[in-house]
Amino acid sequence: SDIKRATDLARKMITDYGMSDKLAVRTFGGEEIEAGLGQRDYSEEVAREIDHEVDLLVGSANEVARKILHENKERLVYLADTLMDVENLEGRELEKVLSGPVPEKDGVPAKGPPAATGEEARPAGA
């Protein structure tokens, strides 16, 4: 249901809130259209453009989410491992797992958080 919710939100951003660089700043359709109770007030060509804009928006958000997950994989694994051990993390314990250094695992040193100088952490072997 997350993808459906993201798609519905992206469609609202395009059709209800005018958040498109390619389409005119206006709304397209309404609640009656979404419920299947009325006729849309735009052409098939505009409908295709709306679909394209929604696809771009959802695709872009998907790429950002994947990048964030990839960049934080070690921390996410550490969080999952910790939750398997203690089942519940709150407050300072959760903050420590999310912001503190990731401990070594199987003799491999943790990379830790990116340097404060603004440099991005480099992938292993780079």
C-alpha cells in the first residue's frame, strides 16, 4: 500500500496542487473524477502528461529512497541486529544506534558516519 499511497500523493501534487513544471498551474479534475462519478475536464493528451509527470515524481522519490537506504545499509543492519537482540529501542538507546559509530562486525572495522567536512563517505574499494 506504500506505493499506492505514494502514487496517489504524487497524482494530487500534479493535479490538485499544480506542482508540475510542464503542465499549466491549475487543477485537473476533482474528487468526483477520482471516485469515478464524473467526466474529467481535460483531454486524453493532458491525461497522458499527468501520468508521465506522476511516473517521474514517483520514480525520482524511489531513487532517492534507494540511495538513502544504500548509503545507510551498515547502520540499518546494525539497527536490525540490535532490535533482534533487545526487541525494543527508545530514547537515548535508539539515538545511540542511529547516530553513534557502527561497531565492527566479523572483524571488519565500521566506517562510521561521514566526515564532518562535508565529504561523502567513499564506497569500499574506491
